[in-house]
Amino acid sequence: MRTEQPKTIYLKDYQQPDYWIDETQLTFELFEDHALVHSRLSIRLNDAKPQAQAQPPLVLDGQLLELVSVELDDQPLSNYQVDDDSLTLQPQTASFALAITTRIEPQNNTALEGLYKSGGMFCTQCEAEGFRKITYYLDRPDVMSRFTTTVVADRGSYPVLLSNGNPIASGEHDGGRHWISWEDPFPKPAYLFALVAGDLCLLQDSFTTMTGREIDLRIYVEPENREQCDHAMDSLKRSMRWDEEVYGREYDLDIFMIVAVNDFNMGAMENKGLNIFNSSCVLAQQDTATDMAFQRVEAVVAHEYFHNWSGNRVTCRDWFQLSLKEGFTVFRDSEFSADMNSRTVKRIEDVTFLRANQFAEDAGPMAHPVRPDSFIEISNFYTLTVYEKGAEVVRMLHTLLGAEGFRKGTDLYFERHDGQAVTCDDFIKALEDANGADFSQFKRWYSQAGTPRLDVASHYDAARREYRLSFRQHCPATPGQSEKRPQVIPVRMALLDSAGQELPLQMAGEQQSLGNETVLSVTEAEQEFVFANIDQEPLPSLLRGFSAPVKLSYPYSRDDRVFLAKHDPDGFNRWEAAQGLAVDVLQGLVEIHRAGRPLHLDQRLADIYRTVLADTALDAAMVAEIIRLPSEAYLVELADTAHVDAIHFAREWLRAELARSLKSELQQRFDSLQVSAHYSADADAMAMRSLKNTLLGYLMLTDDQAVVQQCVRQFVEADNMTDRQAALVALVNSPFEQPRQAALEHFAERWAAYPLVMDQWFSIQAGSTQPGGLERVEALMQHPLFTLRNPNKVRALIGAFANQNLVNFHRADGAGYRFLADRIIELDRLNPQIAARLVTPLSRWRKFASDRQQLMQQELARILATEKLSPDVYEVVSKSLA
Ligand code: 0A1
Ligand code: ZN
């Protein structure tokens, strides 16, 4: 906790460490009220670093540790200094052995960083700087060491004792205690260390690698969850195969383990050979998990597995390089998901998420480059920008090089840097060297924050048969960066004739034909591209597949968008055109509503929906995506000043109006989907459920008792959680008090023993836009199953309310803001990382009208004035107010 002003750390100050740690031997003695950690480190002076005359002191990181003993080369040492963050000693030789014992209290660790207890088990979370809460160490990713770990604990309570690598020995001690030693042959930074001790059951399987090695695959969970691991195991095997096929990467240890824990700050963690997962990202079974949860499990299992190469074998030099592993690994997992499911739908989901959330981050007070220049608390930089925008940056490199060139580049990257801790520049250099490419300008994507705007205009010259596209790019100022230079923006595009056919592309003055689709590289602030031999004025299909994370604007008329939504041969851009039309319609409705004038439905939108609803050849999941209106969050992001009530009113009005206009089409399609009654987990079945439940949401707005009955029936009779949950969402957001209450009670009774299912129950209610939202959330905070100590519960109730229930959170009297600020202050004492994440909705205060602005600022100021604020919360709140 903060005693003085927290310190800012800068990338420009990076220096190599003074010492290396070649070997790390750890012994953990675990007890109910404390743990003893014995470490023995082989340390060596870093002779590559220019030193002053005298040997530098050794400064080890350590926090919240009780130091029991220190020995230098087997002699007790008393000449050292300890403060809140470090242990300093003065070695006399270039290499030496240091033995340290620390005492910690995992059972009181509510921050869930370092060694802590989740339910009855011990587990660790060391990324980014959690290892220093276990023992004194050089806790930085460029210090890589070979770890051997012995865990000693009571055999009855902790029969399973795990750490990284392979088990090498085990035995018994007196008093019912036992021990197991693990050895990890791969040098790794401390952030990849892991330990687990508990009473766990095991799902075991195996995988044969591309060179014929047999890998022992293990998923450990608490006994009651044994039946819920098959999907994760299956996802793991598919990930292993995919990484061999697409990247040529083979797994390297003989054993790969996943452990599910209930209390976890993030989704999961890629510790070498021993991934630790939030149980929400492992457990999935038709009865308890929705299709969305299934897909998340698949994606997170893949993500953590892929880190074995992009993150572990090749790791980050320092935490400013976080996107080196995260951006690349998110790109890898999203391509994996695209290959396993529908590529276009996956892209639509990712782009929707990016635009509603990362764009907002990039336009707010916490905006930072993909490779940040400075931070106070690194935990605050596990952001959408580092992850999702970072992945978009890697995707652009893939687009520019093509799949083959990109693979050549990653092969060189892995080969050149295996076993090293490197930078984003090293990654780019490998891609350049393998392809003879020059990405010097492209690298601005790593150093400049903010979402570039790309304004496009066109001109057709019939006499010369030429078509000109003029691009103008501009990136708005972000904190600390007022001037931006032009970035490389790859624009995948085609030109369509009046029948929707793609025209052959050829640049004026060039012979080469470019086929029907090309990627234009926009590199200047203003730039033109002239196409030759164009016989009629075409309609451009721009930024296909969202080929760059920019805000593109082209003066499409509503009729143009209708045309593209119906005819663009590119599926992504068909969706994009429909979305663009819906955005335009909604923005118009917001203005009309604010002016107090009556609203009218633009029939062109209904027309598109009618067309896709009748299109049974189109993937059902695509139909669902096309008829889904843009979210309130996205409309807020797009607005200069967001009027939340008007946005909510206009969007709900439009949904209801569309539902009324299309009632028979919606009902017909809904009925046609009922036949596939029995549950199956394949992509087609998921697509059908997605569409069916989207239709149900609309139909529930038609004020028809028969539909309400249908919804209740679906809730009661569903043989899977996707359908059951969708029905519950529809009921909870409806004004029908009786069936809503009945369903909620029924659900809570049936699923009380399933924490992840109850998270859904909390979250659905927290998201209900019916009036009285805050009071409902406050009441749910008192529910016996709710606790602030479990991050999933906090996200389900408080997170869902503040991020997804905009009308209720932004209540005009500021009570929503006050509630959130109180929870942040309360939570900061328990878990600063989770508290800091909750600040996001308040940090966006500049987006809203001035009355809301004031109320939000007031709450931020109140948080900032709180005594003993953590550096985590201090950083986000102070930056939000700056
Ligand atoms: N590297 C993990 C994310 C992660 C980061 C920090 C954590 O604790 C503060 C936990 C997990 C990933 O990308 O999956
Ligand atoms: Zn990751």
C-alpha cells in the first residue's frame, strides 16, 4: 500500500541487470497458517555490463515478506539492508550461492498475487511481479533461471503437489507430510513460476507430437468438476496440432498440466508446463456453460498453450514489451478460433469487441501505445491496447507479408531468439530479415497511441475511365503525445459494379493486373490511388476484414449501404454495411429524440433484415450478427458527447419497432429453428442457437403473451445452458414481473451449488436495463453467495452493472457512480488489481454531458483522497483526472 507518491518507471531507463541467476532451487513448506520458502540461488555477475570499479550491490526485489535468514556461500550473513521493496547486500565475488528463507501467509493473501489460497488449495500467480511476494529475487523477465522446486505439505489435505517441468523425486516425512520435487529444464523468468497444492482430481489424456513424442496431458480440478473438463482437453489437443501445422511449433516438455482455480484475477496464466486457469476458462459442459463459454474455453486454452513458444521459449526483455507476447499470442489464438469455427463470424466478434472497448480506451485518459513508454503499476497495462490492438498490429504484418512470408518471419524469430528475452523491435527485425522488408515506418503502430481516422473520398472520371480514391489519415492527440506521424495502413479493398460484381483492378500507369481484390498501403497523411480501365462509377468495398484498426469514413449514402449489405461478395463487409446503416439510423434517432420530435423507422434497415432472415443459405450465425444492433457502448464510443438516456431510448425503440415490423418473418424463422431440438456442440448447432436466441430477444419486444409463454417454455425445457440463459435474459429484461421472478428463483435454486452458473445469474440481473437497477445490484451484494473476495463475482455483479447497464449506472443523480466508487475503495484493501479495473467506467467521464461529468469527477476525486490507496488504483484514478 502507498506510503509515498508511487514512482513512474520509463522504458528509456531500461538497463540490463547487474547479476544473473543461473540456478534457482526452491523448497516450499506449506502449513495452514504460514508457508516457509527456502531458496538457494546460484548468482553470477553480469560481465557484459560495463561496471564502475567496485562490484555493484545485489538488490533483490521482495514485498510483504518476513525475512527469516540469509546465507552467502553457506555462511550466515547479517550485513544486508531490507526495506519495503528490497533486500540489498554487497557480494565480494563474481559468482556465489545465496540461500534465503522467507515466511509468508498465503491464507491471508487476498490480492491473489504471489502464493495464495483459493478454497482449499494453494496456488500461485507470479505475472507480472508476484514472485517478489514469495521470496527475494531478481523479479524481472530478462533474468532467466533453471528452477528446481520441492513442495512439502500434509498428504491428507494436499495429495497433489505440482510445479513446473517434470517430477523427479518424491517421499514421505513424519507427521503425515509428503514432498515432491519438480525440475524444469528450460531457463525461465520468475513470472512463469507456478506451484499448486491441493486435493484435486485428474483428467488425463495424451498427445503424439509431430516427431512422435508422447506428451502426458493433465487437467486438475476440484472433484465436483471432474465431468466438465472434456472440452478443455479437446481444445488443448487441437491447439497442439494447430501450432505444429500452422507455425511448426512442437511442445517441449513430457508433461503439460492445467489446473482450474476459482479465485483468479485474470483468465489464465501460461506458467511453463503448469498453466493455471480461472475455472471459468476450463469448465464447460452443455448443462452449465453457454456456447459463448465453450468458445471462450477453447480460445483461452489455445492462448495459454501458444504462449509456450510466444512468451515462454521466447520471452519479454522488460514489461514495456508485454505486447511482444500478448499481441502475437492473441493473434495466434484468434486465427486458431477462426480455423476451428466460422472465420467471418469470429472476425465480426473480434472487431465488434475492439471497436466498443479498445477504441474507447485509446480515446480516454489511459490511452497508451501498444508498447507503453512508462507506467506506475504494470498490472494496469494488461489492457485491450496491449492485447487486442497488439493483435491487430500483428495481423497487419501478416496481411502485408502474406501467410507464407509471415511464417518465414516467425520461423526466423523463434530460431533466432529461442531461450532469450527480447523486444518488439527484435520481432519486427526477424520479420524484416526473413522477407527483405522494411517496417521502419510501420513500427509507429508500437509507439503511437490513439485510433487513426482514415477519411476516404472518391472521384470518377468517365472520360479517362479512371477512378480515384483519396485517403487522408489523422491520429488524434493522446496523453503525452500531441503530434502523430502518418502510420502504415493496409486497406484491403475491391470495387463493385452496379450488379455487385468485383471489377478487375489495375493502377493507372501500371501494367500489372491486381485481380479483383488488393491491399493498398496508405503511408502518407494524404495519398491518392488511381484505378484504370473503369467503365462505370463503382462502389468501393473498403477495409475488408477490418484490415487495419482505424476509423474509416467514406461518404456512403444509406442506399449505398443497403446495396453493400446485400451484394458485397465479402461477408465481413456485408455485415459492416448493415452495421454502418444501423449506426447511421441510430445516430439519427438519438438526435430526433433529443429534439423532442417523433421517431420513424427507416424501412431500408428493416428491408435488409427481412432479406437476411429469408436467406437460409447464409450461415445462421451470420444472420444473427447482421440483425444485431450496435451496442450502446459502441454508440457511446462513437459520440462526441454521449447522451446515455437518449441512446438507450433510441436503441430500444428501434429494436421494438423492427420486431413489430418483422414479427411474422422473425416468428417464422424462429419456428423453423425449433426442429433441431436436441443439443449438439458442433458449429452448426451453435450457429442455430445463436440465431434462435437473437430472434427470441426481438420477439419478446412484441408484447405478445404467446411469445412470453414460448420463452418460459424454453427456459423450463431447455436441455442446455445457452437456451436456458437466453430465455432468462429475455425475461429479466422484460416488464413481465411474474414470469421473471419465477424464472430467477427457479434458476437460483437449481444452480446454487455451481459458482460459475451463479455468476451468470448475478450478471444477467446486473445487466437488466429495467428501472431500479442500482437497488437490485445493492440487494444482490447481500446475497449469501456474493463475495468481494472472488474476482468472478465482482466482475459478474459490479463489473456487469457499471460496464453493461449504461442507463442504470449513469443515473442522473449520480448514485450509480457513488456506488461504484464505494466498491472500489472497499475492494482496494483486498485486491488492488481488481479494484483498479473497476475504475474504467468512471475514467471515461469526458464522454458524457456536463452534469454527469461533474458527478463522475467528484467520485474519482473522492477515491483519490482515500488514505493508503494502492499504486494500482492511484495510477488509474490520477491519470483519469489529469
Ligand atoms: N499472461 C496471461 C495473463 C495474466 C496476466 C496477469 C495475471 O495476473 C496479474 C494473470 C494472468 C495471459 O495472457 O493469459
Ligand atoms: Zn497471454
